Amino acid sequence: MLTITKKQLEDYEQLCRDRNNGCLLTSDGLRFICEACYYDAEKIGQHFLEELPRICPKKDD
């Protein structure tokens, strides 16, 4: 019988929360962003750099 560790269960639960809150980038979502930026690597990179603070806000220690 296979079991998972407590850490694996926590990771899975976090993945489920992220999915439910729309925080996962699917292959279709990535394709959409690339098409919207006309496959220009600089524009795609700039888009993600601009979104990064919104997606991953700094946590105060």
C-alpha cells in the first residue's frame, strides 16, 4: 500500500488551492499570452515581469 508524506499532502493541497483561485498557467493560457504578444520574446518577458508582483507579492518577514 502506497502512502504519501505530510509534505506531499500539503503540496497537493496548495496546488488545489492555486488551481481553484486561478493561479495556474495552463498550456492554453501560455499559448494565448504568446499569441497576444505576437510571439515576441521581449514582449512576453515584459508581460511576465509586469505580472510577477501581482502574482507573487513580497511577503514581509
